Amino acid sequence: MRTVVFQSYRTHNVPNWIRRCMHTVETWAASQGFVYRFIDDRLFDYVPAWFQQKCHPHICPITDLARLKLARELLSEGFERTVWVDADMLIFAPERLSVEVGSQFAYCHEVWTYADDAGHAAVSHRVNNSISVFVKGNAYLDFFIDACEQTARSLPKLGKLDASTRFLTELHAILPFPLLYNVGILSPALMTDIANGSQHFLPTYAQQLQAPIATANLCASLLDQSFKGVPMDSRCYDTVIDRCLESHGMVVNRFFRG
């Protein structure tokens, strides 16, 4: 199946850790025989001005719509499958990452891990679009594009997750659709565990997974925030990348119980 993997990011002041993440994606795509496409801030040209105004100051909803429209364009070019991968996605076990989804589409299963009011590890199960797969001839891509636009029209402002995680999670509860289960989402709780070599949250997270993860989203939108007084800075991100790559993901997957 002729497949294109595509990503987007700005081309100036690119953090080194983002470059490292994107390199793992490009390398994985080449190993699979997939075409790799990169698009810079021209990605925003796919989104009308009125929609962008509804999103201010959030960029995420703009990219939520843009990736869908670009996927449609790529399918019309002749590709049989499109695979969007967020720029902050790190692939550390490329031989285990599969995007075989049958004849339609797939998003990602998300286990979001956080500290509850008592400081204990807690999780919620959601759906996110950090990897989005669409197969030529699917019946859903136009629906998702329209849903993004209709959601924006119905709200005075579009929140960071309104056109992605929140919408997809609610839709999946009503209409189950395929999910990728080998994609991780590293919340600040997990990032600090990995960076510090601690195990406050990792065991709870891994035991909620349905499969060992081959890749993980590092949540770039949380950069320069803090978790329990620990800064989520570039040093933290680089350390997490180092430990995930060095361990081939076992820094997380060693706690997986199946």
C-alpha cells in the first residue's frame, strides 16, 4: 500500500529535542518503505482565517483541522494511506510500530496519567490524534473535517482539545472505531518519573496499557511548565529521549503486564 508519513513544524528556532523526535519518525518511515513529507508553517494555509480566530491563542486546534485537510489532499494525489505523526512523537521501537488499520482509519488510544488529590497515580482513558491514519476511499475523513468546522462554529472559542481529544473520546464512546494501542502519551507525571529514575507513576500507567508501546508523544505543549515543582524544560525532554532510546522503550514497558 503506497503510504505517506507527514509531519509539520516551524523551520526556525527548532528545539534540538524536536529534531531528535522527527528524525526517528523519518527513519522509521524509510525503514517501512513509506514516503516522508515535511511541511513547515504553510500547514496553517489549509485552515480558514475565521477558524484560526476561533482558536486563538491555541495552535493545536488549527493543526487538528490542517492535518485532516492535508491528508485529503495527499490521498487525492494518489497515496493509498496517509499517516500524520506529531512532531513531538518519539519512535524508540520502530520494528513494533504498525499502522495497519484495514480499510478505513485509526486514531490513538491514550492513557493519561496524573496525580489525584491525594497525590496518588490515577489514569483516564481517552482518544487522541497524535498519529492519525486514513486509507483511500474511507468514509470518515470528510466527516472529521466537517466536525472540526462545525465544532468551531458552535463555540465562541475553540479550546485546546475541543477538536481533538475531547471530541474523539466522546465519539468513540458512542461509535467505537479502530485505535492504535502501541502509541504512548507521556504526561508530565510520566516524564518526571523517566527523567528522575523514579517509579511513582510508571507502573500504574504501564499496567493500564493494552500493548507495549513502540512510540510516545512527549506533549510539547507542556514544555516549560512544571510538575510537582519539577521543571519540564528542554533538559528534561532530552533526558527522557535518551532513556527511551537507550532502553528501547523498556524504561516504560518493563512494567507492562498484558
